Amino acid sequence: MKRKAIDKLIQWKSDSERKPLILRGARQVGKTWLMKEFGECEYDSFVYFNFDEEEELKSIFEKNKNPYRIVELLSLISGKKIVPEDTLIILDEIQECPEALNSLKYFREDAGEYHIVTAGSLLGTLLAAPKSYPVGQVNLLDIFPMTFDEYLAATDISLCSYYNDIRKDQEIEGIFHNRLTDAYKNYLIIGGMPECVASWIKYGDPERLSKIQHELIEIYENDFSKHNGKVNSGRILMVFRSIASQLAKPNEKFMYGAVREGGRARDFEEAIEWLVSAGILNRVYNVSKAEHPLSAFDKLDHFKLFMFDTGLLKTMAGVDNSAILLKSHYQFKGPLTENYVLQQLRGCLSVQPRYYSGRNGEIDFIIQNGTEIIPVEVKGGEDKKAGSLKKYIAANNPESAVRFSMRGYRHDGKITNIPLYLAGKLMELI
């Protein structure tokens, strides 16, 4: 399966100011596969080391700080000569060996000719504490679940080719609109976890798919107690399990009291930070003003939390596949659709989306593009009313506005209606 992150890895390789690279992302999003595929395709050879599987590896980094001595020992263990520039060194599950993480600064300072990529589960929580890793001595790359276009590339090459060729103001023929809409509905069910996509391609079995999704959720819940550090694992679990019900509320704003009766920010804010840092939840802040720069107007006590993968959220909420495929309206359609849109936007925006609540209603997402502020409304069906969006336009006169829905690609005054399956192409189409 082709991942767009490969292109970013290639850019990293060719950068003369390259530093050791750390891949961040939730467990099972494909970090290990990406590193090995990168080593296989772009280098003469690669050596792979996993600190979770090979306990003895830790002693190399615990007893040595000289990067050349470390490379010599790794070469002996792998049975391969590690050649500068030509051999990729892969260190997986590096969170299990803090000394290895710390050694990256020595490679940066003294042995920059060696190409090193690393990854680990829940690394984001470790990197959130600056003392835990070599600040300024590494490059970081966030890895997310497969986006809709990556899913298309894996499941329907010809349809993906058509998708990739769609340009601004292009008319999308009905037959392709219908096929892409069907693919979008399938993606809501399958999601972007590589194991789920691979299983669907191989077996096309909904029961097998559902089993994998439930197992993945169980894996994350087990991780809460294993890698939580000083954060209360029970509270992490409570926040995680509350996400579907939080999003099912009319305004979707995260409420501490909905996690536990009488719950306060001080009870759960560390758990939330842990889940966000781990890449498992995506936080979207409310802004007091929809103006540039958005981050200056964040209301830090008003936010929504979404799952990092729509397929897993669908499973956690208990939405039946038949509702997604056959019903025009069903409970949880709105939150699931918003989660999907956010998942597509996260990797293609330099400033993460916010949302805005005003006297005239709520705008689902506010996007910053340069100095331009773009209001975005998300509709799970073909509803074209967009009342809140039209009131926002009348009050703020933005250069452009977007409505994601099941309708076709068209312009309606200042509003550009973009089909949900084109969410990942937002910046190309407005």
C-alpha cells in the first residue's frame, strides 16, 4: 500500500541539514512498515532493530555514547556492514530504551553521515516532556492512519487515478460521483488503519474487519496501564471511553461532567493531554474570534475531542454498517462525518482546524490558509440549508466558505460545496 509519508521520508533523505528522524503516531498506524519500505526502496540496504523484541540491544546504548562504537556493535549484531549514506539504520519501539533516544543527539553532533529513523508506540507522550529527548537534535514526522485517497489507491487504482486528476472547478461526472460516494461510505466503515484496509482487500469480510477494530481498541486500552507514567490510567480509560457519548451531545463540546458525575478539569486534564500526545485523540479548540492568527484566540477550556480514526470511532459508537450504507439519516451521522473530515484535513494543513461559536450559530471548522480564514460546515447528507454558515458569511464577509456534503462539487455564491470524498483536496479546490 502506497503511503504519502514515503515522499516526506525521501525529502528527509535528500536534505543536507538532515537529523536523525523520529516517526510519531499512534500504535498500528503503519510506522514500522513505512520505515522498512523506505529502507528497501531508497537505500542499498537497511538494518532493523526492535527494542521491544530484543532486550539485549539496550545494553549497547546504556554502556556506549560514542556513535561509531554503537554502529560497530549494531553491525556485528545484524551481520551487515553499515555504510554511511547507503545503509538505513532503523530503531523501532525506541521508547523502551531512553538511552537510545538520547543517543540520537550524538549521531547528530558527531556522526551525521549515518541515516537513522526511529519510531515507537506512544512516543508522543514521551516527547511531550522536553527532558526526555534531544531537543533540536532530531527531525519529527507525524504518521496518521491512511487517508481516503490512500485507501482509494489501495482498493481501486482506476478510481484513485480519476480522483487524483480532479482539479478546481472541474465537473465530476455522475458515474464517478456515485462510485466515489460509495467508496467514501466504505471508508467510514473500514477506516484508515492499515491492518483493517489490508484485511478488507484480502478477505472482504465485515466480521473479520469488526474483530480487528475491536482488538485495536483493546490494544489501546491495555496501553493505558502499561505506558501511562505518572498519569492515572483509570482516568485515561474513562476519557477514552467517553468520546462517542461526548460527540453525540448536541454541541459536541467536551464536558468533564460527562466522563464522571461531578468531574472537573483538574480530574481529567492530564489524561486528555496524554491521549492527545499519544496521537489517539485529536483536539479542536473553540476560538473567541475567527481571525488570523487563530491560535491567538484559542479558548483553552472549550474544545472538542475526536478519534484519530473514523473506523474505530464507528466501532466505539456501535454504529451498524447497514445504517451507513443504506440510511440517509441515522444517529451519530453528524459526529462521524466531522471526525472523517478532520482526519482528512489534519495532515494537509500547517495550522490545525478550530471551531467557532457565535450569536448566529456554530461553524464546524475554521481553517487558516495564510492570513485567510475559511469557515467550513460539514453535512452528512445533501442538506443545503447551511443556515449558520450563511449568517457567518453575512456578518464576516470571508473571501471563501466551504460546505462539505453528499452533494456534488459546485459553487453557491460564496459557498463552495465540496463532496465529502474530496475533503483531502480542500486546499486544491477553493
